[in-house]
Amino acid sequence: MTTLRRLARAAALGVSAAILVLGLAGGAAEAQQKTLKIGVLGVMSGPAASWGLVNRYCAEAAAQMINEQGGWKIGGEKYKIEIIAIDDRNDPKVSVAGAERLVYQEGVKYIIGPNVDTTAAAIVPVIEKAGAINIPYAFSKRLYSPPRSNSILGMIASYQAGPVIYKYLMENKGVKSVSFIARNASDPLNQRDEGVDAAKRLGLKILSSEDTYEPGTTDFFPVMSRVVRQNPDLIVLSGVAPSDAPLLIRAARELGYQGLLSTETAQDAKILSEVAGDLANGFISVGGASTPAIRSKTMEAFVDRYVKVAGEWNDEAGTKVYALEMILNTLKDAGPKALEDVAEFKKAIPAFQMRNPFLKEEKTLKYVGSAYFGQPRQIGVPMVVNVFKDGDFETLFVGSVEG
Amino acid sequence: MEQVVINGLILGMNYALIALGLTLIFALMGVLNFAHGQLYVLGGFVTYYLYGVMGLPFVLALVATAVTLAAVGIVMERALFRRVLRISSREESSMLLAAGTALLLESSILIVFGEKQRGVPPVMTGVYEVFGAYVPAGRAFVFAASALLVAGFILFMQYTRPGRALRALAQDREAALLQGVNVKRYAMIGFAIGSALAGLSGALLVTVFAVNSGLGTPISIKAFIMIMIGGAGVVSGAIFGAFVLGFVEAFGYFFIPGSITYLLIFIGLIVFLSLRPQGIMGKPWG
């Protein structure tokens, strides 16, 4: 009996020791894999929630895919990607607090966001002082021009897409006159002013540009009545949010407007289809940079993962998928030093280039924007111009910032 | 000009339905329900799922939305406001609670329904031309349905027993209690009706304006402007305020640039409230 007890005790001790050893070994294996923290800072609640949430879902979906493959290799070591997302509620004060938390508390060096000029400008001192890099979706040129050098524009700016679209419409649709309408907020108003300048330079006749609507407007009949009365060949919805675009289009069409409508911001086909239906046919917008016609298999796999993370696809994600991809690939080029010292990252920017993994055709992906900012501080996402037709976007043409 | 008048009429009627629920809850309980806009949004999303996604007949979706929002109102009143109003005599307690409830609802709606704008198939299609103005059939339908609901609400308050009890409660809580009105029960019914009205306006307007999770606060702000113009707690005042705001918006947006319109509305409101803080139809003593 005693022998049996001893045996049992010895077996129990052996099992416990084995569990302990295995546990320690597993722990050690886990501890060996380092983590690379990437911040996502942007508006994730309120009327513009979709802008920041798309950034977050893109980063989370891409990080999941990378982690499942064992992590991201930088300088011979694989890093697990951890996404830390903070909602700035589109408020500069909250954005500054969020940026401080990311860089000082979490030790983050690379941040995706924020989404608008006011929040992006507010965090510049924090980013520069802490020695971090961020990829905003705000268009103000000052963010990306010297002496600033820590921010990289993540998409096509309205002043880059606008002239291309207007020129196309002048040459192909005979557009001669244009009216602008914008939300009464700093970003859309800036975009309207830049659009008006570009249209003037191209020789378009500006019929009206002072019409604006308040954030949170639902009934666009009153404001659109005035715009439609001008009967322009083209109505430009400057900096329009995906939630407002279908309502503006619907109001214009129901008021009898027969001309063209366009915007320089990315829109969502499902929202257009649900809210404006066939009335949105012919609406021209800058697309998410990966419409079905130009997607690679990598992009298709990302779309599937994005749907699992966010519930459904959002065309904007086709542009925002580029941010994390560019950060990680530039880090790979710059080497492990860049994980702590963004000066190394910045040094790698001018020479960095890779094959665009999201496009079916072989295209180079690099940093661009020197013509606008005096230095390459923009991700060279393709400029996809779409037209909405029967519930989906069709690619009208694909251009680039560099012409 | 015809278009501007029609725009003002339709806008005013839509706003009236939104403002009624808010003013009812204020009249009955003295609560400024900051979550009113979020209840509107919730109504829009419930209808989106019932009518837009599940394909239920619109009238059925409308009824189900009203019932759902009434239930939400009952929960809010019983679980939150009743207790706070009982244990605290300070007005700011209920105001802070309402503001907190608004944030809670907005975040919950964002988590449950997502960040995207949602729209439903139109209940009616086509565009009418009335006196030279364009009136889409969908907007005409919403106008008529809103008018019917507003009329139904007024008749209910005027000629039914619960309506009379609610009015008595709004006019003098102590006297209503002495007359045998079950104050707790009717406060709950009032909150339920107010919430159902917010939900119904969301349900009707989702057919023409769509809905998104961030719409609540702007809707609440407009509803507050309306009841401040008309007089908080006065049903006719809410309707009057709604039409004033509807027409000012319609004329303002048409004749002056948009950014100036709301600036003028707010300046006008400040001047107006400094002269008549109780609103057009409100009483200075409350």
C-alpha cells in the first residue's frame, strides 16, 4: 500500500514537474516573440465614426492575418503585431490625450490617424516631441511640408483628385459650369476652396460655392433647392461624408436636377445603394483604392478577413489597408533600429519601393507627394475614380498622384 | 418660392413629431431628456431591421418600433429616472442622468448597429409637382403620416381618460395625486409615449433620410430649439416651434448662404430667450 502511495506520489510529482517544465518552455517561447505595437487614433464614435473605425478594422484585420503567419519579420526577428485603438471623438483635446497615451504610456512609435485637419494638427507637437510617426487622413499641406516631417498622408487629397476629375468631365462629358456644396466644418470648407481654385484654373464657370449645411443635417431639400436652381453641369459635394452623400444626391435628383454629381472623397456603395438607389447612378467619386476590377488575390483575402472583423466590407478600407502595410514594409527595409528611432524610418522613405500587393497588375508602391509637400510624405495609393452604377462602383479610370 | 414653402411645411411637420415626445416627458416629469435624439435613432434602426432587412410590411414595422421604444422608455423611467427623481430634489441630477443615458444609448447603438448609414427601400416612389414645387412621394407620405400621428396624439391627450390624467399630472402633480391619479403609473405611461413618439419619428424619417448611430445629438439639439421657441412642456408650443424652425431653415437655406442660416438661428434664439425665456406659449411660472 505504502509502495503504491509512493508510486502515486512520484507519478503526481512527475506529472506536475512535466506540466511546470512545459509551461515554462511555452512561456519562454511566448516571451521570445516580441511585440510591435501600432496605434490607431481617430474618430470612432459620433456622426463621422465610420472614418476612424475603418482604420481600426483594417489594422486589426491585417494584424490578425500577419500574426497567424507567425508575425512580421524585421531584422531576422518575428514580431507579433498588437493594435491599440483610441477613439478621439473628432475632438482635438481628446486626440492630444490619445496621442500622449499611445506614445508615452504604450510606447507606440507608429500611429495610424487621425482623420481630420483639426485633430491631425493638434497632435503634431506630441508626435514630434515623442519621436513618433503618424499617418493621418487629413489634407492640410502644412502637416506634410517642412519643417514638419513626422506625418505621412495616407490617401489621395481632394486637391489632387479634384482637378483630375474635373478635367475628365470637361473632356468626356462636356462640363462647362460647376456649383459646390460643403458641410459647414473646417475640412470640407477647405476642400471646397481648393476645388473652386482648381476648377477656376481649368476654366470652369463657378455658378455657386457658398452653400453649406450643418453637421447632422438630415433634410437636404432646403439647401439643395438653392444649388439646383443654378442648374450647373456639375455639382461637387466637397468633402462629403459617406452618410450625407446619398441624401444630397437624392435631394438633387428629386428636385429635378439632371446634371452630373461628383466628390473627391471615398464613398460606400452599399450606403449609396440603400439610401439613394438608382438615383445615385452616374455619381462620380474617388474610390477605395481596390475596386473588384483591380484587386489582387492578397486583397481578396484581406477583404474576407475585413468582413469577419467588421461585419461587412467598406470600400474605404481599400485605401486604408495601405497604412499598416507601408509602416511594416518600411520598418523591414529600415531595420530593427527604426523600431525605436523613427529617424531611421524617415531615412528609408525616399528609396523605399515594393510591388503593390493589393493590385492585380504589377505596379510599384512607394512614398510620393514631393510635388505637393516638397518631400515624399504621402503613401502612393492608386487614384481610383469610380462611377456608381446599379448598386456598385465601376472603375472609371486609375491615375496616380504623380500623374 | 413655392418650393421653399413646401420644404418648410414638410420640415416643420417632421420636426413636430420629434419635438412632441420631448415636450411630453418634460411636462410630466420635469426631465430634459437629452437621450431623445438617441431614441429617434434607435427607432430608425429598429425599422431598418424589421422593414429593410427582414422585409416586414412597413405598417407592422412602424407598430413594432413604437412598442419597442415604449418598452425602452418604460425601462428608462422605472430603472433610472424614477429612483433619481425620488431621492434627489436637485434638477441637475436628472439632467446629468439624461446626459449619461444619451451617451450610453449612443455607444450601445454604435456597438449593436455599427457605424454605417442605413436606409430602407422607399415606401412610395415617384415625384409630384405641386404648385410648381417638387414633392417626392416618400416625403408626402411621411408628411401625411406625421400629421395623422400629431393629430392622433392631440386627440388622445384631449379626449381620453389617460390623456386627461397625463394633462392633469403635467399641470399640477400634487393636485393630480389628490384627485386619485396614479402618478407613478402615468409618469411611466408618459415616458413610454414620449419614447414611442421619438421612435416613430425615427421610423418614419428613416424612409427618406436614412439613419446612423451619430445622429442622436444633432436631433436632440434641434428638438430643444423647437421646444425653447414654443415653450417647454406645452404641446401646442412644440408644434409651433417645430414649424418656426422648419420655415426658418427652409427660407434661410434658400435665400442666404448655409453657414449664416444657423448662425442667425442661434443669435435669434438667444435674443428671443432673453426677451421671453418661457417661449411663445409657455408660462413664466413654469
